[in-house]
Amino acid sequence: MAEFLICFVVEFYRPRTQRESRPVYESRVLSLFTEPGGVMRNVAESLDYQFGFKISKTGLYTFFQRALIPALLLWAFVFWLFTGIAEVSPGEVGIRERFGAFVGENQAVLQPGVHLKLPWPFEKIVRVPTQRVETVTIGSRLKENDETAPTVVLWTG
């Protein structure tokens, strides 16, 4: 759905030429990964066509063309670092796990609050509610006055 909307917007503002630069059957999302410089070129051509000035000749365009991919990578790295912050809500305790194993005695139970941990694949904090009663039903629930219910056999003899 997102690719359809993006294709519609890009196709609406695309400069019209007699020659197509890519076959119709090729995915535009795939072309973002195979030809990253083409995104800025398409934006510049769309602005050139719509507003009539050559943005592709400015220094700002060349700066963004060179800096777009590193800026996106930096943003993804910062986002990954933010996975190192975990919150334990009131009424819960946290248990720190590193690579799926329980971590040390001195950090046995994390109290409610904000805690730092290693980013996503290395550590996680499992939050366990402590002030809420949880029930587990084993077997099936039987309704009262149900004639089709099976006979219950007790172990008491």
C-alpha cells in the first residue's frame, strides 16, 4: 500500500519525457536500494519541472546528494542506541537478561524507573507485574447446569 502511494506521488510529479528511463515492471522501492543517487536526481527533476528553476545546479543539492545516505545511516545508528534505554513501570520489577541468561547477583531485580542496558540484540529487561494477581486456568472451564459436560473423575477415590 505504501509503495502504491509513493508511486502515485512520484508519478504525478515526474517530468514527462518521450523516453522511459526504467521499465514499467521494475519496482520503484527496489530502485531506491539499487540506485540511491537517483532519489535526489528525481526530486531535483520534479522541482525543475514544477517550478522552472534548476535546483540541480545549486550547491545545496550537491550537499544533500552526498549527505543523504550518511545522514540516514547516522539516524538509524542513533535509533539503535535508544534501544539501550528501558523503563520499568510502577507495580513491576525488571529482570535483566544478557544473551538470554540472567545477569549477576548485584543487579538481581530492577526497581521501577528508567534503566540503561546494552542495545537490542545484546540485553533485554523482562518486566514482571508484582502487584497484580494473575491466574492460570489448566484444563477447560465447565458451565454450571451443562448437560453435555463430561463427567469429572476426582483422584480422591
